[in-house]
Amino acid sequence: MNPTLKAFIKKELIQTLRDVRMRVLLFGAPILQLTIFGLALSSEIKNVKLAVFSQPGDTAAVRLADDFYSSGWFKPAAFSPGEDPFELIGSGRADAVLLMPPGGLSRAAGRGEGKMQLLVDASNATKARVVEAYAKTITARAAAAYGAPAAQGLSFDVRVLYNPAMESALFLVPGVVGMLICLVTIILTAMSLTRERELGTFETIVSAPLSDGEILLGKTLPFVLLGLVVFSLVLTVAHLAFGVPVRGPLWQLFLAAFVFIITTVSVGTSISTLARNQQQAMLGGFMFLFPAILMSGIMYPVENMPPSIIAAAYLDPLMYFMRLLRSIMLKGGDPHVFWTNVGALALMAVVAAGVAYNRFRQTLN
Amino acid sequence: MPGFAIRTEGLKKNFGAVRALRGVSFDFSEGLLHGLIGSNGAGKTTTMRLLAGLLKPSAGSVRYSLDGRPAEFAQVRPGLAYMPQQASLYPDLSIDEHLQFFRALYRLDAATYARRSKELLGITRLDKFRERRAGQLSGGMYKKLGLMCALLQSPSVLLLDEPTNGVDPISRREFWELLYALAADKILVIVSTAYMDEAERCSRVHLLDAGALLASGEPRAVLKERGAANFEEIFIKGANG
């Protein structure tokens, strides 16, 4: 490697890693954020208070109630059989009430009419939707386990793929990994370049007999390397702490991360050319990050967004990285998904790096 | 050392509506220790940046020559060292780490680096503090480190923008002794300063006021010509006149 580049990388790494606070921010914060996001952004709902109204001797209803309670999502609500189910929910003593068909589930299922009624407290719509989904999953499983003719009477048709337990961590953690890499690389790069300008050291570097490309590479390569290190770190934590699998090949994962990091470091560089100080650089970084995160599909599916936002989302590198992470980690890395999204990211990396180089040159001049 | 000279003609630099330099002509060809003297906002830093090739003039020109022959900026650039006003150092890097980084910037080979760094650490008496970070150095030591980084490449022209600003009198004197030693080595040194007493330490002075050149020449000759006892008087007369 070119000795000047090597010296730049060494200098940047010393500057970034020497300060204990910086080390904590760089390596500790992503782990903490991953843990908090992984837990707090959970769409998984547990301990739902469920009251199952059934007639004495209805063995199918008792078995189904046991299935609900043993799932870990539901727990029995305290009630007495004569109570009003609506009152139970209204008072908050139950989050959901499952009402068996007239004559009992055993007889109704035998006739192929196992229509139950599920009352759900929808004051929290998200929770209600999740409870409904849980109930469908459990009933479908139960129906499959009981076999015909009981199965015919249970009209749920729910299939959950890749995340059969519907663990939100599996869905959210890859998203959070992408978000953290974006955050670390953009903010660090933007702030490092503006810090150099604030310190006045930029003038010294610029007055040295170096080419523009050498200066730009020297200032950005260290952050590409640091981004890959942080990526490996959060990936390990995601795997060990949240049990997120890596079903696809590692090379796909790292190639995707490498291309993505080039894009984000280039974005950080462009931001630094517009910012006059580190505060502005940080603010600029967040101005990019918030919409990028919202449009990436980490939290809400892109398909549910209005057409104009969907169009804008196609310019969001995080969206492609998100798709790649979920595809490689959860689904084993379909080659078509991989190459289309890596291709799109590579194109963005080239454009972003080109813009960054031009902006950087303008700043130098 | 090659004979270096810099001349400017009608140099102007505007930043929007601000006219930082209003057509000044300098001659940095005679004498080796030039002082660019002026109060804050006089245009000293702008001049330094123009000489270092960091800014392009709005009008006028900067001409370099090497051994009496005109030279392009690209030709003189490897021999030109610039120390900005803030002495531009990294607070979290040690003296040694600074020297190693600047060695890479100037692409010095191992033998040259070993010789130069030893020499400079000795001259500046910073050899005992090699592991100390720049952020922990005193004002004088900090400036000396800045100077050392600029000198590592053995430049032929040294541009120092207010190098003694905020430095205590003893460290200032030591710093000037270093500059005399450099000038004795035939290095063209151009120092900007707002301290009027430092003007007398230079072999040539160029007095700048509000972007215009008040006077230029050998310090005593300038004082005599202006009928002033000291340089402050010239600036006060200039401001009143």
C-alpha cells in the first residue's frame, strides 16, 4: 500500500481510537443500541390476558385453551364463567376473549362448523393485530394437529414463513444492524473531515505535495475499515444475543456491507464539504439518516408507503442494504436478490463517490 | 539550497464584498527573513495563503523563481512549507506520531527522516517529550512542534502565519532564534506577525494595513523614511492619515 495512505489510515485510527470516549461511542454504543432497539422495537407481544369461555366437558376447547396458554404469548385472565365478556375487556381484566361456538367446540368441530369468536381489545391497534395473528397461528396449528374432521371446521388459513415464531428480533435486528452501520460511517466521516478543517490541519495537508485523490482516500479509507469492523461486531452480537441466523454465505454479507459502506462514507464526505463545523456535520448526517431509515423498510414495509415515497425509497441505499441483510441472513441469500441489490448499491456507491470527490475537490480549491 | 524568490504584482483578493487585499506588490527576493507586519484583519493570512497556493488571487499574480529563473508553482511546491496560524496540529497525536505522519505527507525516506527528526528534536529541545501529545504541550512547545513538522522536509521557503501568537516572551525569543538559524541556512523565511516589536528582528519588513501595503524595506530604513521611532507609530499615522 502507498505509504502516504498507510500513514493517513494510521493517523485516523490513532485519533479515533485513542480517546476512551470515542472507543465507547464507536464499539459500545452500537452494541447498546442494537440491544435496546432489538428489545424496544419489538412488535412481539407477550402475556396477553386471555379468557376462554367454554362449556364444561368441551375437551376440544380445553385443549385449544391449553395451546394458547402454552404458546408463551397468552396467559389466563382471571374471570368467572358467568361474566360478561365485553365487561372483562372493558375493565382491562382481559385483553382478549375467545368464545366457543354454541354447543361447544368438540361438537361443532365434529360437524365441521368450528367457528369461534375472538374479542380483542383494539385500544392498541398494533397489539390487537398481533393478538389476532397469534390466535390464527395457534388455531391453525391446533387444527393441523387435531386432523380431520376437526380441521375442516376451523377456518383459519395462516402461514408464516422464515420467522415461524414471528420473533420480531429476527425481522428487526438485521434492520438495526444496517441502521447502525449507516449512522457510524456517515457521522464519523463527516465529523472527521470537518474536525480537520476546524483544527486548521486541513490547510497543512492541502499545502503538502499530495494529489486530491490521495487526500480523499487517506481521509475516507480508515472509515471504510472501521465500518467493516463495527459491522462484524454488531453482526456477532445480533447472532449471539438475538439468535439472528446467518443462513447465506458470509462473503455475500461482507461484499454487500463493503459496497454499502463505500456509499455511506461518500455521503459523509459530501456532507462534510457542506458543513462548516462538526455540529453542522452531525446535523447534516442526521438529516440524511432519518428519512433514509424511515424509507428503508426497517420498521414499516416500503410497499405500504405512498407512491412518491416509494419512488424516493429507490434512492435510499439503506433500503437495498436492508433487503440484502434480510435476504442473506434470514433466507439464505437468493442469488437474484443479491446481485440486483448489490448492483443497485454499487451504482449508488459510484455516483456517491463521484459526487464526494467533486465536492471535495471544490472544497480544496 | 536553491535560491528561491517570490514576487507579487497588484495582488488582490476579495471574499464577497470584503476586499482583503487591494493590489499589493511584494518582493521576497532579497534578504532571508521577511516580516509581514500588520494588525488583525490587515490581510496577512490571505497573503500567506496566496503565497502557499491555497487561494487563487482575484487579480494580480504571484510569481516564483528558482535560482533566478521563473518557476511554476508545481516546481516550487515540494520545497515550500506552510505553517498556518493555529499551528495546525492534532491534539491527540504525540510529537513522534506527528513527525511520522508528516514524513509520509512529504514522502521522506527512512534515512532522511531519521536524520532530520533527530536534528529538529535537538534544535527545538523537544527530544525529551516525544511521547507527549500535542494537546498537552505548552504554547511555545506547540508552536515549535508546528515548526518542526514544517521543517521536516528541509524546505527552501518557509511561510509562518503568526507563529508566535499567544506565546510567552521567553518562548518567543527561542522561536526567533530558531528562525535566525534557518535564515542562516539560506532558507527564505516569511513570517507574519501582529507584534510590532518583532518587526525589528526581520531583515525585511512589509507593513500591511487594511489590505494595502504601507511600506516595505529594511526595518531601520523604513523607520527613517517614515520619520517614526517605532513601527506602531507608522500604523497610527497611517490610520490617522
